[in-house]
Amino acid sequence: MLKGIDVSNANGRVDWDKLKGNIDFAILRCGFGSDIPSQDDKQWARNVAECNRLGIPWGVYLYSYAMSTADAASEAAHALRLLKGLKPTYPVYIDMEDADGYKAKRGGISKQMATDICRIFCERISAAGFIAGVYANKDWAVNRLDMAQLSKWTFWLAQYNSKVTYAGKYDMWQYSSTGTLPGISKKVDLNYCYKDFTSQTIQTPALSGLTLDTSSKDMASGDKYTLLAKCKDKPTVDTNGRDVIAVSEPYKDSKGRGWLIDVQGLPPEPIVRHAHIKVTAGGVMQQCNFNVV
């Protein structure tokens, strides 16, 4: 069992030299919400640099404000922007809660939408070559998320208790929010980790079959979206709605994840228009729908 913390700007300026001998790992907040620079965590860059300097294994979390799948995609982009050129050994988590009531004040989100938000975030993070995961408390895990749909990703459980009473699978347990440790002047979250993520080799999964990184996309006229087709051989693309979208020939992804297909929304009529493409490789066909407004 490994002992660690999670920190953000709320914990102030951490003295990592004093902290080092007291923890095995740290999970660092990179930011919150959509991909807006003003929503980057103010201590993120320093915390990463200090952990790297001192050899402290670290992971990442992004506090989610997503209310839609489009928001989820932007939040994944937010994390990936801040992770560019970095190599965390612990997972990159979406922090799924509503501590400040943001979601509730806007009518809340359904269980399926909450699950889809986590799924889209984790798919994007995994596709970029990182270990992806979900953070949630017991209430969210039991009542507000369909954890069966998220089982392929690691789970970080929050339950402030002397023992875990959640019946599902988890790899990390946040057991307190009132910890005290040298080097941190404020209370800090404490965690136990039951899996040694540092022993895992992070790599792009071997390609087999065909999957698309999204099944539906809303676009404005002139918008461009690059679709990732995860397959070994160059796929064929059949477009329905050539007056709605312009579609490129597939070209190889430089990161070895498969093939990329550029899709651009064409000048609109006064109504929402619909189109789809069918991507085929290795005898498998996948469809992606596009709505252009």
C-alpha cells in the first residue's frame, strides 16, 4: 500500500523538500473545467517541476464542470494541453463531483450523461497514451455513475471513513480531507493507493479492429474536426452529405494511434443539417454523425 496526497492551488505553495519523505506519490490538479487558460491551476507548473526535481511520482486530476459531451471533450483537451511534453507515472483523472453545486444549480445531469462525460474524457486521455481514471465519492459511484460502463479505467474512490464500504472495484482511496503533513500549511487530502502505477509501461495500445474516437459531433460552418480512426490499415471512408461536410483522405497519425480524417462543416442553410461518414477497415464498419449549424 502506497501513501499519497492530492493538492491544488487551494493548498498554497507546497514545500516539496519537507514533504518528500512523507509520501510515495502526489496527484496534482492541473485545472478545472473547459480548455480556458485562466482555468489552469496556478500551482500546476511549479508542483510538476518540484515533483520531477525530487523524483516524486505524480498523477493528475481535472475538476469537472462538464454538463455535456462537448464540455467533456474540452476538459480532456484542457488536461492534454497542460500535459504536453510531460510524463506522469500515475493516472490522469476526471474529478466527478459537484462540491460547489454548479451542476445542481443548472438542473443537474442524468446518470447516463455523467457516465458519458467520464467515458469521453477517459477515451481522449487513453488515446493520448496516458493512464486514465475517474475520481468520485461513494454516492456518485453508486447512484450517479454507471461504473460498469467505466470499468476499463482505474477508479479513485473518495470516502472519508475508517474503512471503505463501497462494494465496487477501486485502485485508490481518498480517506481524509483533513490531513496534516510537513511542507503544507493547510489541511490536505490523504490517499492510499493499492496499485503500483510506476511499474506500468504507458504506451499506445496495439491496434486491432476499428474504433473511432467519437460517434457524433456538432459543428458550426467552417469548423474543422479531426477524427481518429484506431485501426492498423488505411481505412476507406464513405461520405453521406457532401454538401454538409468536406472530408479528407485518411492520413497516418504521427503518434502511431491509427489514422486521422479531417472533417469540415460547409456553409450552412438556415436549418441544422446532418451528415455522416462510414469508416471501414479490416471488415469492420463504424459510423460517425455530424450536425452542422
